[in-house]
Amino acid sequence: MARRRYAVVGTGSRAERHVRAIAVEHAETCELVAFADVNRTRMDVHNERLAGLGVEPVPAYDAAGFRRMLDEQRVDVVVVTTVDRFHDTYIVGALDAGRDVVTEKPMTTDVPSAVKILDAVQRNDGNVTVTFNYRYNPIHEKVRALLADGAVGEIGSVHFEWLLDTRHGADYFRRWHRDKANSGGLMVHKATHHFDLLNWWVGSVPETVYAHGRLFFYGEENGKRHGYSHDERFTIDLERDAWLKKLYLDARHEDGYRRDQNPFAPGVSIEDDMSVLVRYASGANLTYHLTAYSPWEGYRLMVNGSRGRLELEVVENSWVSGQHPAVHGVSANPEQGWATLSVQRLFERREEIPLEHGGDGHGGADQRMVDALYGPAGQQDPLGRRATHRDGVLSLLTGFAANRSFETGGPVRVADLIDLR
Ligand SMILES: NC(=O)c1ccc[n+]([C@@H]2O[C@H](COP(=O)([O-])OP(=O)(O)OC[C@H]3O[C@@H](n4cnc5c(N)ncnc54)[C@H](O)[C@@H]3O)[C@@H](O)[C@H]2O)c1
């Protein structure tokens, strides 16, 4: 069978995982044929890395040459790994040219661009896959399987708390994400993962959302108020990591982008502390909280059902040492974590569920996802992990509605934003 021809647009840090999967790990089914980005240095870095892996460099196109690239390189599939706010441009452009799309989360950042994508899918009968790697974490698969099998009966309510520590959390305030126009804020950029997991676990869709959010810890005023500054606990030294240096420091002369901004400097327009109440179409209620300045990183999930309760605790990092921060998902952190999952049926003792250790890269999820995505066609997917544009939008609607609720102070009906019926 002919190999599918892939182009990657947005050749930053995350692109590396897709590039390696396409060009090296799944070269029997995939062929990498081009890069596109606004920054030529970063494309060169990826080509240099390919050479190190024994793969021929691929043509590098300026963003303006995207449409031309599709034809010249006979691209079948566009992989979108740009800054979030530009996803919609490339998704719609690829669909209108009759190509398939694999896009990183969040599929997009606001309601108008989500509508544009939905329209493009419809007029082209297009094919979009959203790379929700969190679905491929073996722990999350286990939760999905247990809930779908009725381990707690009908789901009455869910409590979900997600903590980003002062290393990973601060990183959103050092990078382009700090501007809400780029990322949609953490309700969109980060919580799209969490709201997608919730939709998938609960087996329903959000109907009503009420939320409060604020910038409490990062930003200029808060830094002063709480006594934090851009000292070694909050500084990232790009010189210390050859990959980060090449990708950002050595590429800065082209676009002026700084990956190592001061999280306590002016210009932050996203929140770092967010509380959300959601009512699902199934009737289930959710209380959700996201914090970006925690001493440890991980999450707690509690699901109350008609037959019992499921509890999950995942500690990804138990503390943050005061040294220069490693970069989450790029280099290993020195502190250990653990995970526990239990189900307690009504009138029974609590049962601990044994967990498979997933490995590196978001708990082993990244490898499992790229194998499913770029490996041979026709692989089984009994848990329904592969996510479409519809899942992409559904995961975003909770965050869009929460952002609206932050502004209005009132509850938001999701159907008033986008009516998917
Ligand atoms: N699923 C995950 O776990 C995960 C992890 C990290 C990042 N991501 C996603 O991957 C995407 C990229 O994130 P990143 O961390 O690699 O960011 P990054 O800053 O390292 O890379 C972004 C790239 O986009 C390029 N770019 C900016 N504007 C562009 C435009 N108009 N046209 C083309 N290219 C443009 C930049 O030059 C840069 O090379 C984001 O959408 C992010 O949400 C997902």
C-alpha cells in the first residue's frame, strides 16, 4: 500500500514527537514530505535532527507558501502543531484543499474559529483527528473501561481537580500561552484535555457551565504582593539544554519570540486559578478546579455513581525542588510520583485497581497515540480513543463557556455558543 504523505506545520517543540513517529517509527506507512513555519531556523533544527536520525531533510516552506506546499509536495495529511491561535487557518486551508488533518489540541481557541472549522469539515466532508494523547494513558483507559462497564452504576456526579506545579504551571506564563489571544487561556489550552477526558469518561456532553477564574499568583501585581520574583525558582535557562537553545534562543533573531519570559512581568491575560461547575446532558454534575501554582503536580478524580464510587489520585511530581526548572514533557524531573485507583461499591469494601506503569511521555500516552495514529490502518480501538473534530469542539465548549462565564459572572448555556445538534 502507498505510504501517506505528511507535512508538519508549526515546527516547535511538540512537532518533534509527530516528526519522529512519521519519519522514523512508522516509515512503513508514512512519509514525511515537508515542513511549514514562520520561523526558518526552527525548521532547520528539525531537519538537522532528522539527519541525525538518518532521514533525508524535507523541504521547508514559509507559512505563506502553505497552499503551494500542499500541491508541490502532494501532501495527503497536514499535521498542525503551531501556536494554538493559528490552528484554524491551517485546518481550514488543508480541508478546503481536500487534505486530511491531524491537529494538536486545543483544536482552536474561540467560538468563531471553531465554527469555521465545523463549516469546513461539513462543506468538504473533511477528516480531522485531534491528538488527545491523554486518552491513551493506560490509567485513563482503565477509568474509561471501568465506567463504561458500569463499575459505579449510573454516574451522578464527578469531582475533578488538576494541579500544575510551580515548574510546569509557570511555563504557561513564560511562553506565548500567557496571552489569551494565543491560547484561549488555560480553560482552553490546558483544560481541553481534561474536559475531553470528562466527556469521554462520563459518556455525555456539557450543557450548562458556570465558572469563576482569576489571576492570583503570576503576573506583575501578584508577584509583588506575594513576594515572588524572577529568581532561580522561576527562571528557565535555555543555554542549559541544547535542544531548547537551538529551537528558541538561536531562532529568536527571526521573530523576537522569547520562550523564557518572566512569569511576573506585565502582559499576562490568562488565569491561574479556575473553578467550574458543569451540568452534562446525562444529568451528571461536575465540579472542576485547575490551579497553576501548586507545590506538587497531579490530579484527583472522584466519580459518584448509583452503585458506588471511583477514586483516582495521580501524583506526577510530589514536589518542586528550588533548582532551575526542567521542562515538563521535555526533560525528566528529579522528583517521583505515584498513582492509585480504587472502586468502592455500595455496602462493600474499597477495591484497589492494579495499574500498568505507562512509561515516559505523558504516562506512555504519546507513544501509544502515535502508534495508533501513524501505524497500520485498521487497528482496533474498542475504547473509542481516536478523537474527531466533534470531540475537539465538545472538549472546547466547556472552556469557551467558562471563559464567557468569567466575563459575565453568570451561567452559560453551551448551545448558545455553538449548537451541535
Ligand atoms: N498534546 C500535548 O501533550 C501537547 C504538548 C505540548 C504542546 N502541544 C500543542 O502543540 C502545539 C505547539 O506547541 P509547542 O509547545 O510546540 O509550541 P512552540 O512554541 O514550541 O512551537 C510553535 C511553533 O508554531 C510556529 N508558528 C507560530 N505562528 C505560526 C504561523 N502563523 N504559521 C505557522 N507556524 C507558526 C512557531 O514558529 C513555532 O515553531 C500547541 O497547539 C500545543 O497546544 C500539545
